Amino acid sequence: MVSTEEIEYVSKLMKIDITDHKEHIDKVQTMLEYFDILDSATSDSEEITTQEIPLSSLREDKYIPFNGKLIEKLNNYKGTYVRAPKMS
């Protein structure tokens, strides 16, 4: 069982301002129960198939020198940095 003190402690560590800690106890407890279900799941009954490929059938590695500036080939390149997409 998750306690109010644990929620308060974790929220302080994460620097999250939570006014009502009791509201989050059920949510966290549900998540922990779900993690317990995932921990108990096994793949013993599942048959995992793999395909073995001999090394002789793989292509040979070749070094091909690149004379240009790689950063200039990137999308969203501006000056000395690359603009990353917005995170929401």
C-alpha cells in the first residue's frame, strides 16, 4: 500500500507541487499493481523462433569516406545547431 508520506516524498524529489496527496494514492497503487502483473508474466509458454544466418552470407563491411560536413546534411540545421522538434 502506498502512503501519503511516500507520495509527498516522491513529489518533493520530482519537484512537483501537489496540494492533495491523498488524491494520487489510488492512482499510484493501481500502477504498482499493474507492475506486479507485468513482473509475474512469463514467456515460458511462448515459443521463440530465430533464424540462424551464417557469417558467410552477410555482406562485407566497406569503409567509404565522407568528405562533406555531415551536420549540414541534417534537416532543421541552423548555423551551429540542429533544431529539434517541439515536445508537448
